[in-house]
Amino acid sequence: MASARQIVKRRKAVRNVRKITQTMQLIATARFQKCLQRATASQPYTRKITEMIETLASMDSADHFLLRPNEHVKRGIVLAITGNRGLCGPYNAAVLRQMRDHIQALRDTGHEPAVEMVGKKGLNYLRFLRQPVERSITDVEDRIAFARVAEMTERYMRLYRDEEIGFVDVVYTQFVSAGVQRPKAVRLMPIDPPQVSDESDASGRPDFEFSPPPAELLARLIPESVKIRLYQYFNDAIVSEQVARMVAMKAATDAAGDMIKYLTREYNRARQTQITMELADIVGGAEAVQ
């Protein structure tokens, strides 16, 4: 058993650690509220513009280069969104595992994915494995500007239009609720047309009147929908990271509290043993004098 002085020093160190983790939990909670508002605010717009694109793409006259797959082009881009910092539980590891499995699945089908990484954790992981990184972004913290996402999307669409790439996939953490976040791989482009069942009656479809025509609407809405979808993926990843850090710091704070209780009991035992030994020495000395 350690001495009472050693236990006191260790308990003091654990108390200092608990103060740090509790502060980090409060910071993550405050950031989570702001990130959650941004993520939920853009969801209705993302959902509605996606429904509109599906409606327009299902028409026979619909034509856009993002609706046409570049099947002969095997090279593509996989964009993985991780965090810049740790102390967020299995968040980064889950995204990297999903990215690794997705890249392997693409290679098994004959594709050649190039990796673009968001976050220092993912970049350090690929550097450790000595794997090449096409591009990296390491200055995204608790928010990202829509203008920056639009710039990324414009570059992707330009490469796809010039048939330099055949696809762009995004690996991120989907935010379902405060208790559920799932790592997910989605295809950003090309846009898959909606699946129409053979049993469905064409006369049962809603009849719309478009002004301007559907082709002109698609030319405007499809690039906008791709931008807003990628922006939503970033918001989901950021809010999921804050949730993971909040949960991890709460677990660390609770574990530190349990450790303090355990060390307090150990200190009481050590102190009681020390007092008993001192009393025994006093009694033994008194008997020796007699």
C-alpha cells in the first residue's frame, strides 16, 4: 500500500485532471449548441432542393452533365472529413475506418480514388501509413463558410465536366440525433436519378408547369444542390465531433470522480494504519519504561 503522502499527491493530480475535463465538457457543450443550430437550420432547404432535383431529373427532357455518369473514367476523389483535435472518443477512428473500407471497395471494382483529407487527425493518419494525399484542409474548427464549400464544389464540378474524374465521394459522420451519429460514405457526384418503379403509372405523376424550362432550372439548381449537400455534410461532421467530445469529456470527468473517491478511501486506510502503528509504538514504549 502506498503511503498517505503519495496518495494525497495522486489525488491532487486527479482533481486537477477532473477540472480540465469538466471545463472541456462545458466548452464542447456550448459549441455543440451553436453547431446544432447551423446543422438543423440548413436541413429543410437541403431536403426541399433535393426533392426538386429528383422531380426535374425524372423527366425525359432532363439533361445535365452531373446526371450523366462518366463510366469510362476510373479515377475519382474521396473526401474524408475528420477533426483537428482528439479527446473525442472514437469519432476520428470511425471515420477513418469507414474511409479505408470505402477506398478498398472502390479499388476492388477497378476504380482509382484519390484522397482529399479534412482535419489534422486524418492527415496524420495517412502520413503515418505513408499514403498519398491529393489535398488537405486543416483550418476547419467549429464552422466552415459556405463560400469555401462552394469553391470546393466548383472545382469538383469542373473536373467532372472535363472528364478528369468519374466520381466524388464524401466520407463523414452523419448526425442523426444527440445520441446517434453514424460514419457514412455518400456519392456527391454524379447525381443518381430517382428510381422509378415499373409498376408505377406515369399518369399518376404530378403535372408541373415550369418557368423557365426544366433544362434551364437544372442548370441553376443542380450546382446549388451539390453545394448545399456538401455544406450539410460538413455541418453534420462538425456537430457530431462536438457531441463525441462532450460525451468523452463527461465520461473522463465521471471516471476522475470515481478515482478520487477510491483514493480517498485508500488514504483513510493508510492514515488509519499509520495511526495504529504510532499508537502501538507509544504503548510499546510505555511498557518498556515500566
